[in-house]
Amino acid sequence: MSDDTSHGQPGTEVATVDEERYPVPDPGLEEHLPRLTDVDEKAADRATRQVATFFGLVPLLSIGFAVVYFAVPGEAWIDFGPLRANSRNLLLGLTFGLALLFLGVGAVQWARKLMDDEERIDYRHSAASSDDDKNYMLTELDEVVEESKLTRRKIIGRTLLAALATILLPMIVGLADLGPWPTKKKRAETIETTIWAPGVRVVHDVTFEPMKPQDIEIGQLVNAEPANLQDLEGSEYQIEKAKAAVIVVRMDPNTITIPPSREDWQIGGILCYSKICTHVGCPISLWEQQTHHLLCPCHQSTFDLGNSGVVVFGPAARALPQLPITTDAEGYIIARSGFDVPTGPSFFERDSRKDFKVGDN
Amino acid sequence: MRLLSSRRRHPAAKALLLVFGLFMMGALYSVIAPPAQVSADTGNSQQIAEGKALFAVGCASCHGLNGEGQISGTIQGPPLTGVGAAAVDFQVSSGRMPMARPGEQAPVKPNVYTEEEIAALAAYVASLGPGPAIPEPANYDTANLSAEDLARGGELFRTNCSACHNFEGAGGALPNGKYAPPLIGLDSQRVYEAMLTGPQQMPVFSEEVLRPEDKRAIIGYLNSLHERPSDGGLALGGLGPVSEGLWAWIIGVGGLIFFAMWIAARGAKAK
């Protein structure tokens, strides 16, 4: 309160007599009543002992934490009925947690019982600098400009400006590392295509075993990949797997709808669809064999695999792309061609005119 | 001895002797006679006949008197031709069938059939058409699996099963009130049969595509996963961020808020 004298005395800035702005008079501070610990020395001593006990327990618990860390084996377990807890983790948590808690409890008790609790008012001061300060700053600035010779030797200032502007160029050029410029040609050979090609065998994910139509029963679901995925490694493998993953399902041909244009895309009710949701690209294999519905667990988009993969529920906007399949000379399932539309989620430049819609043939 | 000889002409002596003789014969028979065969032997016409009788009582109201199924009408049951003995063993042993009422989900409930009755039902349904047989114990015996097999089982599980059953086998929700049941603490045979037959909405994983050794690796992975104690103590169902977040925000942060409110409720300063 002593340092705000230059900005008015307490009470003068708050116009408590202004009826318009402050219709209710300022009640002022509540009357200060002493606490028990303020008047009774014994109570104050008791509170001091409480605070000191809480603070005194903290080093004990901290040392306990260190002892537990090195002394308790990691393979010991404590049972609490159905729960089973690792003894070391439990004791580490208890010692450190209680240490933090006691630190806080001690501090709260100290503030409430012992610290001076008389209430005061500190008035805000103006945020603006004083005129003296402003004038001083401006004259200093003029002086610095004069001393730097910038006004006389202008070429320095201009080249400096050019230097500062062009120093940003390396940073902007570095952004090109984020990926190739998505031209139409680039998109066509990356995001809009997969490694599926005519004659590529459909193989089981994980085991990479090829499969024959007679191996697949009605109601069967196979998580599959193209056989040529095994030739790839590292990030290339991951990128191609993320686009090319498929699911193969077999349904009773009498219970599903196959449009005439897709008559030869399937083998007796065995159909192959992209595994990547057309909404935001989650892999989906949550298939109900009786309803033929494929549910995406991320946002509940539901596709009807018994009807060319059209969306029956959820936020996905496009049908699931279907992969045309047939069998090779040895009887294994192969792709007739790649996908006719890009798999995976939508992107700005994506052409969705070729996607299957309800009513298409 | 005097008791026996003095009472040998007692009127009840004859009857007691007869009962004793019968009892001895019965005890002798049970020791000597071979134990009853409990298996779904498709060649056993008597077992099939027993199964047919049981089927007519417990199953026919939905699946038809000859297992032909009802596709239309208010009570629906799929045809059972070709579902095989494995499907019957799975559905009836776990109590899913017979269902208490038609519905989206066939919930697990206490099984009321004896093993012989289930074997008879399985034999009858297996006689309707060729289908998967009840798997041999060697198929799901996971005792000799190596760590490599278990790792492969984990990969197969995450690829084929985790979409519905959760990455820990804790189960999950399906549309319209259906759900994929949790796989914790299940009999290995049931898991094998489920993969083999594709019960309810679950797809089939045939022996040709998901080979017996693959299925065994998956079962071994599940068993090893569920035998392992949880380091954190409370696993919260293994559901991941949803249940963990719920606990952290409601119990953890909520508890802290109540603690802070309790401190402040007693007044900013002590009395």
C-alpha cells in the first residue's frame, strides 16, 4: 500500500459515491476476528506441531521411496481380493503419493492456522508508462539511430533488410521435405493406386498363404493382402499395406445383390473388398456374417457387403471399393485388375464420380 | 454269528438276502463293465435316434423338426444342415442354445444338458449333412507352444479377432444390441469350435485358411495373455483409453475437486 501513493490514495480511485455506477455502497472489509491460534499460545503450538509433523513425514517417505525402489523385487505381488498388484509399484506409488499429499496438507494447515491472516487492499496502478519514461525512451532511440550511422550510410540498412527477408527462404524450402507436390500425375501413381494388378494372388495376412475358393466357406472372412506385398520392405511395405489391405468374404449368392456390371467380379459369392474405411481410413474387419454388414469401429460407418459395399449407416460418404477377383490356372484366387477407384479416405482432389452408388448397375 | 443263525428264519430274511444279492451284482457290474462312450459317433444310430428325440423337444420349434430351419415368420432359426457337430457342441455346451427367446444375441446361460445328451444332439445334427466335427483335444492343446508360436498367435489374433473381441479379448459392441463376448477364462475347446463354425454373427475361419496350428497359436496366445497378472493392479477391463480416461477424470480429478472444495468449504481461514 505504500508504493501506490503516486497513483492516488486508497479509496480515491473507486468512486464509491457515484450513484450511477455503484448503486450499492462498498461494504468494505469484513471485521477482522482473531483465530484461536492468534489468542491461545497453546493452540498455536499445537498447530505448529501438526505442520511440522506433516513436513517431517515427507523426508521419511521420500527415503522410503528410494529404499523400496532398490529393495523390493519387481516380481512380488500383493493380492486384494480379485485384484493383484505389483508390490513394488504399489509401494512406490504409496510413498511418493503420500509424500506429495503431506507436503500439501502441511502447507494448507500452515496458511490457515498460523500465517498472518489480516486482509488488506492493494489498488491497481495504471499500466501505461509515465510521460518522463516515454520521452526518455524516444530520445534514447533517436540517439542510437544517429550513432549507428544508418541514416547516413543507407546501403547498410537496405542490404540488412534484404538479408533478413531472404534468410526465411531456406526455412520455406525445407517444407518441401513434407512430401511430393501433389500434382495430378503424382496422385495417380501414389495415393490413387495400389499394388493390386491383374494376376496378383490374394494371400492371407500374417501367413501369406494363397487360398482357393473351395477353402472358403459361406460366412467366412479372410483378412488378406496382395502376394506382391512380401517383396516390399520398410516404409514402402507399410504405405502399400495401408492402401492394399482387403477382406475376402463368402456369402450365399441367393441372399446378396450383385449388379450386372460386377457379375464377373466374384466367384460364387466370394467377394473381395478394400479393408480401409472410406471415411477416415480405419482398417475394418468387424463383419457380421448373417447381416453381411461391415462396421467400422472408429465412427460406426456400416457397409453392406451383400450389396456392393454401399453405406447403410454412419459418416462414410462412399461405398467400400470392391476388388474384382477370379482364379488362376492352379485354382488360387487372384485379382482380375486393381481397384477401379482409389481406396481409403477422401481427399480434396479425389474424383468420386466412379464410386458405386445405390441404383448403379 | 449267533445273531445271524438265530434270525435266519426271520420273515424278512429272504427279502433282505435278495436285496443284498442285487446290490452285489450291481456293484460287480459297475466295476467290470466298460465305461459308457461319450462321443458324437455319426455311425451310432441309437445315439442319433436319442438326439433326434431331444432335438424335437428342445430345438425343433425354431429350427424345424428335421433341422430345415425357418427363415420367415416370427420365430426364425437357421437351417442346421451342414453346421456339424462342432457347432452343436459349442452352442449347447455354452448354454447359448436353446435360446430362451428369439433375439439379436444368443446370450450365455447355464447349460441344462448332460454331456451324453449334447453328444446325442451333435450326432443327430451331424447326420443331417457334412460339417465340422468336434475338434480333438490335440488341436487345442497349447502346452507345447514356443514363445515364437505365441507371438505368431498374437499377430493372428490382432489381425483376425481383435476388431470385434478387443485387443485383450475383452469383448466389444456390435450394431443393434449385439455384442462380441469376452474371451477371458474360456475353455480352449469352445474357442476352437467358435473359430471353426462361426456362431451367430461371427465369421467362419475354416481349417484351410486359418490352419489348425494357427488356431492353436491363437488359443495359446489368449491363454498366456489372461494368465499374466496385471502390473498396474486394476486393469479396468483392458478396454484402453475409454475406461482409463473415465476413471482418471471422474474418480481421479473428481476426487481432487471434492478435496479442494472440502478445504475451501471450511472457510478461507481457520476459526
